[in-house]
Amino acid sequence: MRQERESRIAPVQIGDRVTERIVGRGKEGEGDAVIKVKGFVIFVPTSKQEGETINVEITRILSKFGFGVELEDSELNTSID
């Protein structure tokens, strides 16, 4: 008998910025990096490799995973001194 999984609530919202380590690559040949935020998978296009840390802005969230874009270091500090 197949058990239904509980629907997972994403621990991030669109526009959130996170810094996470790349844990792998997408299996569908897309080559996107995979990061996890509290176990929730986010796909991010980047040339960085597994084990490297990247800064990401969340751009889309689906029921089981999400998408983000890599931020440059200069994009992290948006406040004006």
C-alpha cells in the first residue's frame, strides 16, 4: 500500500536571500546546482561546484522544490551608508 506524503511547507519565500553550500547537481541534465534549506531543495543555475557556498535569491517555489538565482557579493549589501 502506498502511503501519501504530507505536503511540505517551504521554509523560504520568494525574495528571500540565503547562503548555502551546493550539495549536488540536477539529475535531468539541466546542470543546475542543488542547495537545501532545512531539507527543501532549491535549484540554482551556476558554474560553481559541489561543496562551494553560494548566495541565492529565491525566485519561484513549488510544492516539492524551488528555484533561485545566484547573487554576486556586490548584490548582498543593498543598504546605503
